[in-house]
Amino acid sequence: MPCRYSLPLLLSTFSFFASAQENRDALLQEYRHLDSACVAMDFTNLPLLLEKGKRMYEIARVLQIDTLVLNANQLQGQVLESIGVFDAALKIHYESLALAEKNKHCTHTWRSLTMIARVFQTMGDYEKSLEFGFKAKQAAIQCKSYRDTIYLNYEIGFNKAKMGDWAGGIKLIEQNLQVAKNISSSEDIFFGYDNLANMFFESDKPEKALEYALELLKIPEAWEGDFEKAQVFQHFAEIYAKLKDWDNAQKYQQEALDIATTLGMNDWIYECYKVQSWIDEGRGDYKSALKNHQLYLTLKDSVYQDQYKEKIAAMSALYELESKQKTISLLEKDQQLKSVQIEEQRILMLVGLLALSLLILAIRFHNQWKTNRMREAFSQDLINAQEQERQRISKELHDSVGQNILFVKNRLQRLSPAPEAALVDSVDAALQEVRNIAKDLYPNQLEQYGLGSAVDSLCELAQESSGIFASSDLQGIDEKLSREAKINCYRIVQECINNTLKHAEASAIRISSNLHPDKVELVVQDNGKGFDKTLLEQTANRSFGMINMAERIKMLRGKLDLDTGVQKGTRLTFSIPISA
């Protein structure tokens, strides 16, 4: 009997293991296919990349192959970092680090540390990025991946510079550039020169930046393609523009634009238009500068809109995945809570003490909040009252005083067939002065034609009265803002123009806007002598103009940013939520 059933049993067992092996091979093949597809996509479809990365992770967990899990995690972390979900990206990279250290995967250990350092660098936390950069470097040394330490030292040097130690950061990069030269690593040499050029450019040393940037032309073998060429040429154009070498700036800007246009690289095309605007402005061709600046803003807004839609789609996909996981987690927690016995007396006592503390804090917070709200309401009422009073006085001047002066003029002309010319001119001048004062107090053009037209009139008046070149581009802004917001924006722009005419000694002033899905940005920029911001901070409380601007922006729940320096011109940017 035993011999009778032994052969079918063996065949059945063999069939089971063969089927399992086939399923395993199919999963492995699917993983490799997904990995190849992700490499080919090169971060061009973030929602699909996130979906494929999640599937790769699930396959790797089923196959129980740690290296595949780590590769899938690295992809997911990079996508999450790209869409700005930094907490989730860090969580995945920390999970990878723990798995790599547990299984003593040397290479994946330093790679995970490098990814964590990069996320913190993207977030602007250079101190944490520096900490993990050092850890990654030590792990790479233990792995004997000495060449990779060159890249890590470049990143460490960058973080040092961003933390204020520019000399130390630049020195470290220069040292590692020499190491790259010693081992003839053209790729690392390229990155070294590129990093140094960028850092000297950011630290306002364009001559030194140009010196290192020119070295890139000597190693074209390190350029991976036209993308890098467009990037290098565009940076050359920026450096030469900074040095006011307009001919070379124009040469490299045109080459970068030609490559970017051929490849359809819109994110580089709008950067080329920006540099072209600088060049035109430097050559005194303000009309062309304004045209290219408008092209830059239009294309930049289009690119940002496309990127925003893609990120929203990726975040939606992430939200759906997280919602499923949270539902499962909640069910598990509910099951656990049913089996837990709570010590009611202790918890009640702790809750009572906590509630009392929270009540005291809430009362203090409410009082402070109420005081702040009263202050804000007073400021808003004061500004609103000012605008109403200005409107009333403007109307009175126009309808009453202006009409009376006009009546005097007509009466004078009737009483005398040939009235004294000087007297008539004096009456006309008085009438025009009353009209100008009324218009300055409250521009009816703002009500009739909108903010863009009113600001255009301000620019024309400034140009006629002072000779300064004044231009504005506020297309599409009126549909985004309420009546109150447009009045306040007009007053802020008016104050900025007056400040420029009084103090800046500028030859040009430009007012422009950037439209975003959730906010509007207005930028007032001049090429005047600028000033020391620290002096403004010391006198800000005594400057009625700055107080008025700050209060108006606070009313609109907006933000104010001032960028200036001695002999650097002045750029004031204020952003307002769309709902304002």
C-alpha cells in the first residue's frame, strides 16, 4: 500500500513547488519591468511613478528580498520629496536605513543616509542635512566606496556654506575637486567646478564664478547631453549679465534658448527669457526688457501650473493609499482597545489636572487673542475711515470747489469780453490743481476701470513729473481681488512710487504681478541706490509710510518682503490671498 501512493504524492509535491517557483519568477519579472519603466519615465509622471513604486514595494515584501524593498523605498521617497511630502519621504528613508543596518547592507546604509540628508537640504534644514551627510560619508568609507565620498563632501560643503561658513564650504569642495582630478573622474570634476561656480555666484563673486565655470568647457565628455549643455550655457549668461558683459551674456543666452526650444524644455526657456530681460535692461532697451519679462512671467506661470496639477494628482494618489492604510489601522486599534482595561481613577485625576491647566491657558490665550483682534479692528477701521474721508473730500473738491471755480471763470469771461490772460490762467491753474488733489485723494479711475488701469496712470504721472521710466504689468489681477483689496493695493503701490521718487535716485521703476492658484503677488522694483535694511528696522516704528503699508497688508492677511541693499536697488513684494 505505501508504495502504491508514494509516486502520486511525489508528483503532487513537485507540482506545488514548481507552481510556487513559477509565481515567484513572474513576480520578479514584473518587478524588473516596473523598475525599467520607472527609469524610462525619469520623474515625468509623478502619480504613475508613485503607483508603480508602491507595487514594487508590495512585490518585494512578498518575495522577501531586502535589496528590492530598499530600491522600491528609495523610488517612493524620491517621488514624495518631489511633491513636497517631506514627512512621508523621511519616514520611508528611515525605514530603509533601519532595514539596511539590520541586514548589514553597507551600500544601502550610506545611500539611505544620503537620501535623508538630501530631504533635509530640500527643506532648508541645513544643520540636519549636514549631520546626516557626515554619517553617510562615514558609512561610505566603511564600505570602501571612496569615490562616492567626493559627492558627499560636495554636499557637505554646500550645507556649510548655506549655514554661513562660505569659506569652509568652498575650501572643502576645492579639496575634493583636487581629489577628483587625481583619479581623473571627469564626472566628479564637472560637479566640482559647477558647485564652485554656483557658490561664488550666490556669494556675489561673479568674477570667481566665471573662472570656475569656464573650466566646464574643457570637459565636454562629462556632459550627459543637451540638457546639461542648456543648463551650463544659461548659467554662463547669468554670470556674464552679473558682470555687465552684455555681448557674452547674449551669446550664451541665445545658445541656451536654442537648445531649450529644440528640446521643449519650458522650465529652461522661461529662465532664458528672464536673463534676456536683464540683458535688455542693462543695455537700456527697456521696452524689450519689459516684453521679455512678460514672456518670462507668462511661461513660468504655465510651467508652475502644470507642475502644480501633477503634484496635486500625485498627492491625491498618495491620499487614497494612506486612507486605505489608516482604515485598516483603525480597525486593528479598535480591536486592541476592546481588550484593554483602563485605570479609571488615575486617568480621571490626570484629565482633571490637564483640563484645569488647559482652561487657564485657554483664558489667557483668549484674552490675548481678543486684544490683538481689537487692535487689528481699530487699525482696519482707521484705514477704512481714511479712505471714506478721502473719497468724501475728493467728491466735495470736484463737485463743489471745482464747480465754483469753473463758475468764477465763466462769470469772469462774461463780465469782460477780453479778461486779463494772467487772471484766466490763474483760475485754470487753480481748477486743475483742485482736480489733481481730488484725483490723488481718491482715483475714480480705480472704480471705473480697475487696479491695472489706475496703476498705469500712476506710472504715467510719475514719468511725466520726474522723467523716470515707469512701467506696469498687472493683467488679470482685477478679477482676483475684491474692491477693498484693490484700494489697499493701489495705496501701497502709490506709497512705493512716492518713496522711489523721493529717495531712490532711480532711472526706472517696474510694477508687475504674479498670479498663483491661491494668491496674488505684486512686485514693485526700482534700480535706485537702495539702502541698508538694518537702518529701516531701527526706524520702522517712526516711519508712517511703512506702518501704513504694513497695516494695509495685515488687513488683507498678506505678507510683505523687502529685498534691498546699498547700491542694489529695491524690490518690494507683497502677496495677498485670492479670497482677500
